[in-house]
Amino acid sequence: MSIERHGGIVDLRSDTVTHPTPAMRKAMFEAELGDDVFGDDPTVNALEERAAELLGKEAALFVASGTMGNLVAQLGHLGRGQETIAGASTHIVSDEQAGHAVVVGTSIRQMAERPDGTWDLAELNDAFRDPRDLHEPISGLVAIENTHAHSMGQPLPLEYVRNVAEIAHAHGVPLHVDGARFFNAARALGLTPRELAQPADSIMFCLSKGLACPIGSMVVGRRDFIARARRGRKLVGGGMRQVGVLAAPGLVALRDGADGMIDRLAEDHSNARTLAEGLAALDGIESAGGLAQPELGPLDPGRVQTNFVVFRVRRDRARFLNGLRGRGILMVEYPHDTIRAVTHYGVDATDIERVLAACAAVLRETSPTAASAAATAAI
Ligand SMILES: Cc1ncc(COP(=O)(O)O)c(C=O)c1O
């Protein structure tokens, strides 16, 4: 597979920066089209069927983005005044402009998360509201994130997802998975996407992250839920027309085997691990703290299970990032004074070597001893 290069830049800011593969571009050019709001676009229909089949659910819906997917999933599951139970650091809680409140008319009860991204299940059980109490909202949804971004992309294991689903269902509430990187999770856990999806009532997954499509996410679940989510998509202006041109790369990404983009995610995970191993050996790099790696000290490459590496530099963070930028390497500031590097299609093992050499050079340049030597020379 020939890799789309980014003008000599190694861009590790996110897996959203990926460019479509040559096979995707060809499929876009050749896509059969129709008006999707009428249900007439054969390429969109084929993509929705493929996504549903892959995850073992009845139906699927193509949406513009992960944020829109989570939003219309909430519209499909919830009524005004209901409440979602979700992890405190997750995208739905912190990074979607409170769409749950603004558009859906619901609240979120936030769960404390452990360093592996999971919750205490007894606490989950206690988080459900008492439907007989007139003061309380009605619990209507449980939402988890898999992979879990702020814990450095930990994949939530199947057994745990099953337990969460069981508790939700015992309270009569569905389980939604924000699976922006769902296939990374399945790959890291050695499961088929269908196995990992089984306990959930709905899953949103992104085509435009590790799967390298230029746009799009899928919402997958029961037929009646997808019909409600489709209405929600129209409400938020997401009814699109001849979007087979955008669905076509998704069909390529979801192909089986070496033709598709799912199996190659293992390469991203291996590159991320190599990056973390190299960084851990450098003086000036340390663990990120918080959920990413709670024990402070050396960066632990064993924490890297998928395509996220989160770390801290014993340097001025902005100077470090600027130094990398000057060498054609992009990383991004992450919460709590940390830095995130994400591997993806378009970044290979040679790039990782280049990144590590650049990190070593910038750490040397920005070290306190380099600064004092420069000051002495200037006297
Ligand atoms: C965990 C998670 N969920 C949802 C989204 C939203 O995806 P989009 O940027 O396509 O709206 C992201 C984006 O980074 C994410 O990381």
C-alpha cells in the first residue's frame, strides 16, 4: 500500500490528520451516487450495511463526524430531562460543547475514572437515579469511551464492557459506546469488532481517525434506534445528499484483510510503543501523571496499548514543541501540561526513528545546562 506523505512533515498531533489512500481516492471518483435523504445513495447504503454487519447490529447511519454521531445517538436514546452516566474526562462530557444539554436537553452524571479508563462498578450501580423521586432526573443512558483517550488510549476489555452493560440493562437503560477509536480497541484486545460490540446497544465509530478516511463516522445499533438517530441527524442539519463520494472511502476502510484499514492499526500500535520506548530512554522525558500514567517517574512504554503516547518534558513545553516543529515534527499540547503524540497511517517506523532523534536534539538544546552554558559564553 503506498503511503500518502505529508510534505516531509511527521504529524503526530492526531490520527485525524490522515489523508485518504489511493484506493479511497479512486473509490471516491468512481462512487455511484443518489440523494441520501431519500435513501437513494447506493454507496451510503452499502457503507451502512457493511458497518452494521461488521459490528453485528441491525442497522447503521453515516454521519459527518464523531461529535455528530454521539449527538444523534443521544437523540435516539434519550428524551428531554433524562440523564446520561459518563466518564468525567470523556469527549461526550468535555469536548462536545455540552451538546447533550444544548440540543438533547439532558444532563450528565460524571463518573470518576481509574487509570485504565474503567469505573468502579459499585459506584456505577449507585449512579442511577431513583425514578420514584420527583426531584431527580431519569437515568436514560450509560456512555463509555473505547479506546479511552485520557488514559493514554487504553482499550476497555470485553469483560468490563459486559459488566457495565449488565448493570445498565438491569436499570432498564441502554449502553452507548463512543468508539471514535473502536477498531484500535478491538485490535489491541485481539477481538473481532463484533465481539467487542456485542454488549453495547449502540456504537459510534470514526472513519476519519485511524481508518484514514477524509470524513465521517458511523452510528450502529437496533433498527428502531437508528431510525430515531436518522431523524436526529436531520434535525442538526446532517441530512446529506450525494454523499456516496464521502462514503466510498469508508467502504474501502472497512474491507477485510490487507485491502482495508482495520488490520493495519496493529502497525500504529507497534509504532506508538517504539516511540514510547525511545522517549523513555531520553533524559528529560517523564510520565504524564493523571490518568495517562498515574505513577510519576519514567515514562512506562507498557502503558501504550494503542496509538496514543502521552508524556511530560522537564523543559518548557512550548519551547520543546517549537523545537520539534522546526524539525518538521508536530505533536500537540494535552491537558495537565502534557504532550500527546498519536501514530497513524502515513507514519512509519523510519519516521519514528527521525522523531526520536529530533526529540533528543531538542531536549539537549533546551536543557538547563545548555541555557547556562550559552549565558556564560555571552558574558
Ligand atoms: C473519543 C472521541 N470521541 C469523539 C470524537 C469526535 O470526533 P469528531 O472530531 O469527528 O467530531 C473524538 C475526536 O477526537 C474523540 O477523540
